[in-house]
Amino acid sequence: MLTILRRIVLEFSQASELDQALMHLVSQVKEALATQCCSVYLADHQKQHFLLMASNGLAQDAFGRTSIGFTEGLVGLVGQREEPINIANAQQHPDFIHAPEVQEDHFQAFLGTPIIHQRKVLGILTVQQEHARVFTENEEAFLVTLSAQLANALVNVEAQGLLEYHGKQSIGQHHKGIGGAPGVAIGQMIVVHPKADLTTIALTKDGNIAQQLIIFDNAVDRTFAEFSQMSEKLKKIISDSSLDIFDVYKQLLGSDNFKVEVIAKIKQGWNAESALKLIVDSYVVKFEALDDEYLRERAYDIKDLGNRLLNNIQNLAEHDQQLPEKFILVAEDVSAAMLAEHQHLGLLGIVSLTGSNNSHTAILAKALNIPAIMGVEYLAIRQLHQKHAILDGYAYQLYVTPGEALISEYHYILAAEHQLQAQVKEVEHLPALTKDGHSMSLLVNAGLSSGFEYSQNVGAEGVGLYRTEIPFMNRSCFPSELEQTALYRQVLESFSGKPVTMRTLDVGGDKSLPYFPIIEANPFLGWRGIRITLDHPEIFLVQIRAMLRANYGLGNLAIMLPMISSITEVDEAIRLINQAYYELSSELSSHEREALVRPKIGVMIEVPSVIFQLEDLADKVDFFSVGSNDLTQYLLAVDRNNSRVASLYDFYHPAVLRALQYIAQISHKRNVPLSICGELANEATGALLLMAMGYKKLSMSAHSIAKVKWVIRHVEYQKLQQILTKVLSLKNTVSVHSYMHEQLVELGLGDFVHAR
């Protein structure tokens, strides 16, 4: 039966026409269960009814015409109860409705099961039989299993636009993805396909080996030059380590291994196109077979590189697509190179069907401040070209052909955002002080786009989180102590006289290094953060020495340890930091040694276990810093990169808020300085609640500092205490969001309520 199930679902998902797919489906199910009738009804939620779409056993004239209300008949009952209903004699059931046009009077037995995707009923699958009997447990289990598997396939069919019952394009379709970069974009979508596609190449041999070698060599030179030009263009806009992707491309083009492998294939008689395809495909297969998400992303980079080489091999004429003045870029895989090509041509936002928030594209999009969503599920790219859309990078939603009301709402949001940006700049360099004199310290999260984040013009009082892993990620080997020292020195000097908190290497989970692969079944609960660096003290010590050297004569460095889950880890990390400090001291003269400062050491509170060890930690470290992103993820057991459970990931969950309150209470009791550096601090509502809890330092993106400062300067601390008391008594996230939105409006801060 399992083989039959797989075949039915596979054939349905590959169908190009819905009517034929449904008819084939009901015929296969009828045969598999040896019954006399199988039918499928699809839900029309706008009209609140189920429409008979296909049947093997009912009258064909009723297809597409007979509808059953969501609260009517046995089909409606299955939808209402959201569970299978198995009846020996359907016509005697009180909910049975006689519909003469479907010609089902001779059927007695009825089994119906809902087709549900993410709590939404998409349709009903039924089987019927003339003989009155209850269908067996095995028959019911088969239909339930089939319906569950069909749900994903049916959503995919719906996304392709095949569920247009009356030939009309549905209005306001929306699709959810994974956050790439925040922001809102409204405009026409332009679908971009690679100029050349290796998947279309048929393997061919060519006897003129010398000529094929020349073609390949010229293509490499041209592609190398193209990547150099792209990189130079972007360097004029941003100073960012994410641009290293172009160096990776160039290194691969210049590497002996890659070129030698292609050349070897050419010498075996394959033409240049085929040789390139054989080698690129072999690389892609190796990367895509890996469990590590970051390494799988590299398969996309290899594909992009291969297609660009193929484009030059084929010497394709450049036919630039006619682009509108402003547009949203959509592609199966929006690569870093593709983003670089389009960012100066009126690019409003990007939508990529593949990728994650860890991809090079997402990193570049954040650096360029371009809204982006990645990994959009069930999206048929061929349906999107030149369609109007709204891209919400905050809520990770793409609205295709939205209605006028939704467009007006988002235009209002954009207008309000622009107005707010101009308004809040008035307080950019003023202190973060409430109306009744409560002072806050606003810091910046840094490590993605150095040119902007290091600027003194954003009103930050220092760096609350510097992500040191980014320079490690976009390289082919670990950076040396000298390289790290130069980079850290640049950051510390940029904020001379102001505190800079550097987090030690935090890879693993959704962040990995291409030259240090970590393959795990559950990476977020695996070898990551401090666990890796303690297992590899040679990596940890080099980084600490580099930080200490960079801090020489400046004295504004603090070191933060990520992913701490036990006191033992803190003891070991401090031992190594002390070792690095004394090693460096011994290399200096007594006069020089005076300028070498031992920095303050703190821990990130992001693993729930340490919440219950705060009293013990207070005796060992100088400060606490909450990582609200991971703390929320671990408290709620929700993978924040998984779009299927994204709705469960919420900073305003009562458990998260109460945990944050408890951390603040213990920190205050033990007089340990406390900050927070997750996304919660970026939001007006989050910042106000954190301030009321007792958090003195909030670290956030550079773009958020002025907005948060404006909000702080327009509230009274005493009022926030009252709001917090009420919030901590609420029992669900919906209530928290609703109450906080009401309070922002009452405080005259309604414009800061995001549409999400």
C-alpha cells in the first residue's frame, strides 16, 4: 500500500492540468480500495463551500457545479470536525443531504476525510459503496494517510494558479517564506532566469580538443573579469565582508583543482560545455548531500558560477531585459551576483524560492538595506512575471496581485515609515531619556555592513554586539591572528572612547564555515558556539589574543561568550582568556604592559539552563547580555528558520517575557550590568517592555536606534511599569500584541505599530 500511496501522490504533484490530475486521483483511489465511488471536493473559502471537482462514480455533469456549504451535509460535517467520518448507511444520517444531480442514491457506505494543510481545510476526499458497511480500519488509515500527503501537493498546485475554478486570477494570494532582510517593497515583479542553464546541456563530445581548451580558458578569463567589476561596483556603496563571495568565486575560478578537472574532461573528448556540466554537477551533488545548511547554500554558489561560465562559453549575446523603473526581483535562486547586477537599476526587494537567512544573498541584502524573503514555499515562479506584489520583509510575506485595500494599507505603512525616518532623525544625537528622567543606553549590533554600522552618525553609544563569525564565514581558511587584529582594531578605533562588546566565534546551528564543516542531525542543539571553541582552544586563543592586541592602548573592549549552558564552560573560557592575556603580557616590556588592559568578560543568556544559574554566574563574570533570538527559539522549541512553524516563534510569548523579567530581577539583585542584543530590542513595543523590566542597555541594528530613541523620549517610565504589570498577567501572545498596540496608540505612538 505504501508504494501505491507514493505513486498516487507523485503523479498528482507532477500534473500540469488540475482536472485531469483529480480524475486520475479518484480513479486510482477507487481501484486501490476496491470500492465503487471516489470523489474529491475542494474548498472555496471566499464562497464558504466545497465544490465537487472530480469523481469516479458520481454524475459527470455535477463536476464544477455542485457545491456543499461548509456547514451542510456529510461533506460539510467532515470539514467542520476536521477528522474522518465513517458511516455504514449515509442516507440514514441526520446530516445527509439529498442532491439528485450527483446521482448517489444507490450508495450506502460513506467514508470521508479532510485534506488539511497548516490547520486549513483545503478539501474533502470521500469513498462510497452500495453495500451498507463500515469501512475497515486499514481502508480508513489508507485514506487518512493519502489525504495528509495530498495536502502538500494540493498547496503546490494551488500556488501554480491551477485552482482557478472559473478562470479568474485569485486576488490577494499570499505566500510565506523565511526572513532575508527587513523592510517593505511594493511594485512589479520581474522574474529573472539564468542567461545560460547547465541543466539544459546535452553531453556532447568534440574531436577538436585544442579549440575546446581555448574556449574554456577564454570563458574563465571573461567570467573572472565580470566578478571583479561587480565587486568594484558594490565597494563604492558598502564596505562589507559579505563582498568576499566574489573573491570566493574568483578563487574557485583560479584554483587548480576546478580548472584541472574541467580540462581533464575536455581532454577525454568532451566539449567545453559538457566538461563544465560534468564537473559542476559533481560539486553540486556533493554539497546538496550534506546535512549542514550553510554548506548546502554553497551548492547554489557553484550553480551560479557554472551558469556564468557557460554563458561565456556559449558567447551568448547580451540582451538586457527591459526593466521597469522600480521592481521586485524574483528568481529560483537569487544569487549574490544577481543581486549585485540589479541593485543599482531600481531594485526594491528580492524574492528567492531557495536559500535561507544564512545565504550570501541575504547577507548582502541586509547590508544594502533591500527587503528580502527567502525559501518561499509552494511558489510557481512562471506565474509571477510582471505581476504586482507586496513584499513584507518584516512578516516574511509575499502578496501576489493584492487587492486595492491591502495596497492602500501598505502604501500608508511606507509613507508612515518615510515620515517617521525624517521625524526621528531630530533626536538621533540626543540622549535616550524618558519624559520623567529615566536614562537608557542604546548600542548598535555590528558585523554585517561595516561602513554604516561603524558610523558615529547613528546615535549609538557603542557596540553591544560585534559578530566576529562573519569574517570567518566568507573565507577559505581560518583568518590569522594578524588579520583578526587588524579587523578588530578598526572596529575598536571607530568607537574610541565608547564600549565595544565582541562575541567570540559563534558558528554551528545555522552558521557554518565552508572549510570547517559540521554535519549534524540537529545542529541547533549540537556542536555550536562556545562548545566548538572550547574543544578547539587553538582557535579560541588566537582570536582572544587578536582581540587583546587590537585593544592595546584603547581599553574599550569587552568579550562576550556565546551559547553558554553551564558554569564549567565559563570557568574554562576564563582560564583560556587569562592564559592569552599572560602570554601577551610576557611578550611586552614593563612599560608597554601598562597599556594592555584585561577586558571585562560576560556571557550571553540564550540557553534556558543558565537562567537558573544566574546567581552562580554573577560571581564569575562582569556582565550579562540576553540573546533574545535564540532564547526565544529554545524556550519555545521552535526553529526560527522553519517557515512551517514560524507563527509559533514570538518574542511576546508570555513564557519569554516572564523569563526576561526574571533575568532582569536577578541581575538587579546581584548588581550585574545587563543588556539585550536580540531583535526584540529593535521594536518599539519590545524596547518599552525591556526598559520597564529594568534593562539599561539595548543593542540593535543601526537603522532602529533613532526610532527607539524617539519612543523612549516620548514616554514616562512610571507609566511603563503599569503597562508591564498588566502584560505579565496576560496568558497568550495575541492578548499581549493587542494590549501593547492599544497602549502605543494611547501614548501617541500609533505610527510605530507595525502592520504585522
